[in-house]
Amino acid sequence: MNLSIQEELQPFAEELQRYITPGFLEELAREIKFVKRKRKFSGSDLATICIWVSQRVASDPLVRLCSRLHAVTGTVLSPEGLNKRFNEKSVLFLKHIFSLLLQQKICEQTHIPNQLYAHFKRIRIMDATMFQVPNTLEHIYPGSGGCAQTAGIKIQLEYDLHSGQFLNFQVGPGKNNDKTFGTECLDTLRPGDLCIRDLGYFSLEDLDQMDQRGTYFVSRLKLNTNVYIKNPNPAFFHNGAIKKQTEYVN
């Protein structure tokens, strides 16, 4: 059975109610400067509109959204005023809320054996997920081209399995390349980290960079990739030069 976007978002909205409070929302809104001073439209109001009151916020008329907001919270706002609130800061605000929920769920459900702490400072898990959105958004979120719909969103996430902390996070177009994101995250590596990534991020250059930075990694190999180790007993010419074809063994 195919679920609508609204049906898919409903469990997300219900989970958020367990973790966030109006006080947290106001503090977050000030931190990212969505709200710079006390105003009649708060961070809690934005979350109410976008998460709990209407999951059709992208298509519902502004007049209807304002009416629902007033019915639930008592906040009075004109359609023009609400339209101005939908900006880059509001997007950042909602991204932070999404990140919070993922982090809380990871910490709840992940149990790491204590002996692993002695070997690795951080266990870095990197993965991505992609989902389709209406084709009207293709100019903002172009898809990967592998399906009938032309618009898609890809979420990239790298987190530390020890602490649940988000190390790298990105919401972008579905066509974005996994390998590019993996390379961009190399600068956040520390000696003693363990990186676990799937084949979508595979890059011999990146693995070499990890090795040079004192970082461990676990990765499958792509087809036609050969692994060589130093031959402890290579062959030599009479002049003492090593025979190159015997320097490494497969």
C-alpha cells in the first residue's frame, strides 16, 4: 500500500511531541535568529503550523494556515505576515528539529559494547536516504533520474555511534552524489576514529586520506578492485634491484 506524504509524516509528528517543549522551541528559534526579539509569531507557532496543524503546509492557502494557527494557539497573523516567516531561517529551524528527533532515537536504540570504547574514539556511521517529492519542486530538489518522478530529496547523515552526536548532516537534491559528500567530510576526521560507509561512498583516494590521518575504516570493495600486500620475499636482479612484478602479492 502506498502511503501519502501526510500519512508518512504523521508518526514523525507524534514522535516529536515526546521530545520537544515550547521552551525548547523558543530557545532554538532565538539561537538560529528565526526570532530576534519577542514577537507575536514564535518558534512554537512555526512548529505548530508545519508539523502538527497542517502537514500540507506546502499547498494549503496562507489564509487557511493562519486560521488554523489562530484556532489552535490564539496567535493572530495575516497571510502576508506568515508568508514572510517562511524563509531560510525557518528552514534551518525545522532542520534542527528533525536532527533532534533522529539523535534522540539513535541514543535510545543503540547499545555499544564497552570494549569498543578502548579501541576507537568515535565510530562514525555514514549513510543516506532519498525520497520523492512532487514534481513541482524539481527546480529546488532535482531527482536522481532513476524514477518516473523528477524531484527528490536526499538526506546525508554521519553520526557517532558512541554518543549519538551528529557529525555531518545535509538535506539536498536527490541527484547529489554520495561520494562527494563523503569526501567533503574528511576534514572532520580525527586519529582513532573508525569510519563505516557503504559502497556509495567508495573512493580509494578517500581511504588513503583516512589512513594518512590515523583513521580506521570498514568498507566493501567495488568489483574489479584488487588488493595487494608487500611481498616479504620479493625477487631481485643480480645488481640487487627488486623485480617490480614481485614487490607486491595479490
